[in-house]
Amino acid sequence: MISSSFFLDILDNPEHNTLENFIIEVEELSNLDFFKRVHLPEDIIAEIESKNQEKEKVSFIISTYCPFFHAKKLHIIYIHDKTNYTKELSDCIRSIQWDIAFYTSKKDQIHTMLDSLVLTTYSFDQFLSKKNPRKIAFIIENQTEWVQTDISNRIELLSSIYLVRDMVNTPASLKYPRKLAEQIMRLPFRNTKVTLMDKKELENKWFGLLLGVSAWSDKDPCVLMFERIIDKNLPTLGLVGKWVTFDAGGLQIKPGDGMLDMKSDMAWAATVVGALLALDSRTNLSSNVVAAIGLTENMLGWSAMKPLDILKSYNGKTVEIWHTDAEGRLVLWDLLGYVEAMYSPESIISVATLTGAVLHALGQNYAGIIWNNQEMIDQILSVHSWMERFWQLPLDTDMIEKTKGEISDIKNVTAWYKAGSSMGAAFLTHFVKNSKLVHLDIAWPAYRTDTFGYFPKWGTGFGVMTLVDFLKKDNSLL
């Protein structure tokens, strides 16, 4: 089920191209020396020069049937808005069908161009009877050893994003908790220890909230633990994610349309796995990393948790269930308590497709970042990529106070207070005692209803780049 491959050749000479479409970017309209050197047809040069004469410069793509470095069709693109470069380049690439060769002489933007080329041409075709996998080539001359290593590392990252997209897009009936956990354990982790806690172990350790969510699923829940210990003298960062492989809402069942994207309710936990896999071969991490992923389904039936039930969490606090469809935070609460008790991390990043409210607050193109640890939030915001956009949402003591129960320690919903995304994070405060904590809510950028830049429709792999860049950074604030 898990697949993360794409057809990519890295070439050092355009003469080696064999693909149908050849793309060249015009860096500056006033400098066409390269195109004259490669004998670009005069009518194409004339058309580019005419664009240069226009008062208002705009991005453009010129396509022509012209044998060029063994290709059948030539595409000349120019990106005017450099601040919007990734999106506009991705839009141009998306407009070109079939196999693509991309030529560049710019070694300072390899990541951006490679990202746009590979991520824009993704398709989920595992269930199509007729598959048409696209081939792509990235052509850059005079490759140094440093450039080759950089490209190789980037390909590892992009492969991980493909993996995340495939996991999110796979139907829920093919990725129930234990089956998917076992497939993840077979991924090529070499430096990261991956272990599984089954249902019996979760019962023995009293993961009461996660077990409450899974109570009426016929698929047993489990927890995957990841450990990447670089040096015991380094700080430790914890990652916690909910992996609800399907969320029917429990007894307070979702409406029919509300279930149509619930196979994606495990998207951010998939992002954690993708980031850890991309970093597995890297030796330049500045912190130890431990991660806990809770895999379960939220179904309905006679044994399902009921509204106003009271469950006991791993760290001993009691939770009154005011809504069975607020299950993601229950999974996170047990995991937060366990990770802090077992590893004492300096910081924890809690990550989930947690609330629908974040869509109303930020739309599809932004994820929410929430907590009162401003230094750590600023550090995450400083490394996020242009396409992975985060926006800070408020959290204060009044919000936290409103999460407290009357006949239990905590309620899992305070519906009347609104501010759903912030309140979703406010509940988490009760399950971490000493670690710094930042919560990321990526419910909508992780699973889109339309394309945006190099993000496809459906699973996007949103957040992998941000986590990878953050974990590579000198995290002195951990």
C-alpha cells in the first residue's frame, strides 16, 4: 500500500535529454545571451523581447513545437513576481502535460525548482486500471560534489512527502491501525528505533483516553514510538501526533458529507513519520528526537464511549466527554503524558488535524500555530517554507480555565466559548507539566479540495519541510 516513488533523472547536460517537454526559465528579460547561444528560434526570441518592451511586466509561459535537445515541445517561462516564485513556477509546470525536462543554470535555487518540479507532478494512481506515470528530468550543468549531495538530500525529502501523500490518500479500509503500523515499521529506518505498543500494553499502561476512542472499532489501536538519540548530552524534542485512520465521530456521528474526507484524519501524524524518515540518514541534527503516534479509529456502537462519560488519562487526570467527535485531543492527551513521563523532553510539538474551526479562522492555505511559548513559535516560523504557511492564534489563561470540568478534571469540549482552534490547544496544557509545548493545527492545508502551488488536490504532505528544517536548526531554545 505504501508507495513513495517518482521517476526522476538528474542530468548534467541537456544533450542527454530524452523527454517530450523541455522547460527553460528566462531569468531576466534583458539578458537573452543563453538563448541565443543555444540557437533558440528567432521568432521565440522576438516574442520574449516583445514582453520586455511591455510597460507592465507579468509572468508568462511560451510553448512551441520545436525540436530542442531531443524534445518535441519547448516551453519558455518567466516569473516576474519573485516573492511568489514557488507558486508561479508550480502553476507553469502544472499547465504542461506528460513528461518534463527542466533545465537551469541557477545553483542558488535548486531546492525551489526541484520542489516545484517533483511535487507538482505528483499523482495518486494506485487504484487506476490504466496508469500513466510521468517522467521528469532535472538538468543542471557543472555539478560540484556539494551540489550532487544537496540534490540527493532533497530527493530523500521529496520522497518522504510523496510517502505522506500516498498514506493520506489511501482508503481507510486499507490502512487500519495495526496494518499501517506494521507497514511503517518496514520503512527503511536505519538510525531511528521504531517500536510498537499493542492494545494489551496500552491497557496495562492505562492509555484510558486512546482506548476510549477506539472502544467500538473492530480494529485494535496501537502506538508507534520513534527514538533518534544522537547524544545524551543534547536536548530532547518530543513529537506527538494523532493517527485516526477513520473518524466517524463516535456516537455523536458526523453528517454524511462530513465523513468524505475523514480518511485524512491521520495526515499530520503521517507528516511526523515522513519528516523522521527524511532525517533518518542526516547526522547534523542538533537535538535528540522522540515521537509518539497514536493509531486508532473513532467508530460507533454499543461499547463506544458515550456523551458525559468520564475517562481516566495516562497521567491520572479525568476527562468528561462532552462530544465524542472531539477525539483527536483525547489521543494526544495520553501521548503527551506518556512522552513527558518517559523521556522528559525539553520541548514537545503537538501536531494534528485537530479542528474544523481552523478553516474558518485561516482558510485552506494556512495552518494554525498556538501556544504561549513565543520563543519556540518564532523559531518554527523562521524556518517554515514559503508554501507551508503558519499563522499564530491566541492562547491565554482564561481559555485554559474554561476547559476545567465540574465533576471531572477537564471537559473535552467547551462549545459555547467558540475560538475552537485555540480551545483545542488549551486542553493540551493540562497534560504537560514541565516541557515547553507548541501545538500545530494543520487540518485543512494537509488535505485540500483544490490545487495551490505545488500542493495537489487531496493529501499534500504539508509540514514535512517545516519539521525537517526545524529539526536541522540549532535549537538553542529547546
